[in-house]
Amino acid sequence: MPTYDDQPYHFGFILAVNQMHFVIDPKENYQFDKYSASSVKDFPMDSSFIYSIEYESQVGFTVGIIGNLRIARYWDLRFIPSLSFGERNMMYRFSTYLDSIHSFKSIKKNIPSTFVDLPLLLKYKSARRDNYRAYLIGGINPRIDLAAQFKREEATQITQIKLKRFDVYGEIGVGFDFYFEWFKLGTEIKMSYGLMDMIKQEDNIYTNGLDKLSSKVFQLTFSFE
């Protein structure tokens, strides 16, 4: 495929593995805020304090369609609408008092996400060497979390951690293209950093300790063009 990259535009698809993370920015001195029984539905207590807030990442997957526009010899503009599936867990540890007895309580809150990704990316390619070339890629990615909308409509007696639907990510990555007889295979590692605060404050023990909660995603992508 010696002239493949000279085409003005071409299409393809991606299959990817992702790992979704949070960047937690807790409120100052959040461990000293006292919560009464009326603010906590998930476990019995007379009073409680937040001891620690952490997160646990999970592995998900992404599928998408590539639209590639050649704008110069070494520059491409790429639009890759995709669906990304994944989840994260928020891990809370509480110091609680019930009938004057002190104990520690650990609670895990699962937060699934189904993202509609709309990334617009600029790709800078090296000169081709035999049947491969390296490249850098970067741009912006507006994301809509369809699962976040579902959680807002969900009726339950268990307190849910709810995220806002819309975020914008800055993305940067590096990869290699390999040219075969019938197609081009790309392998890419990309990092995405959310620019907005995603936590939906609802005046409960899980959100009151957070000043800001943003997202971060690592993704290993295989493209076929």
C-alpha cells in the first residue's frame, strides 16, 4: 500500500481497551465534618465522619468509526465517533458511632459509564520507513455519559453518586501504523483528561466531602483502515 496515505480521505474502525479513573479533589478538612443519621441511608449510625475517599478503576472497552482527512504530507485530521463502556468504584471509609460504640465502615459505590465520544484529533506522522511509521495525536473530545442520565432518573432508597452528563477531554497519544497488503493496522496509547467537575452535589455524605471530581481515561487502541 505505498500510496495509501496520499488519498484525500479514508475510513476505518477502532477496537480499544480503556481504563477509567477519577481525579479526586476533596474539600479542606473534610474529615472533621460530622454527619447525622438523617444524612446516611446506607448503614445504621448515630453520627459519622468521613475517614478517607479513594477510587478503584476498572477495565472497559471502546468501539468506533474513523473518518480521516489528509491536510498535509505529515498531517491528518481525524474524527472518531465512538462508544466507550466502563465503570469506576468510589471507596469510602467512615468513622461511625452507634449507641456510643465506635467502628469503621467501608462502602463501595459503583459508577458505570457509557460514553458517546466525539473526538476531533490532529495526527502528526513521521516519514514512512518500509511498512511502518510512528505518529503523535492530540485534540479535544466532547463526551456524553448516557449512564449518568439513567442514574438521575433511577428511583432507589440507596444513596447514589451521580455524575453530570457532559464533559470535555483534552487528549494526547502516541502510536505506530503498520502497512499490510490489504489494510493498515494502527496501535496507539492515548491519555484523556477531563476538564470539568463531574460530581453532582446532592447534599449527602458522599458528595459533601468532595470539592471537585474530574475524569481521566487511559486507552489502548487498535485501528483498522
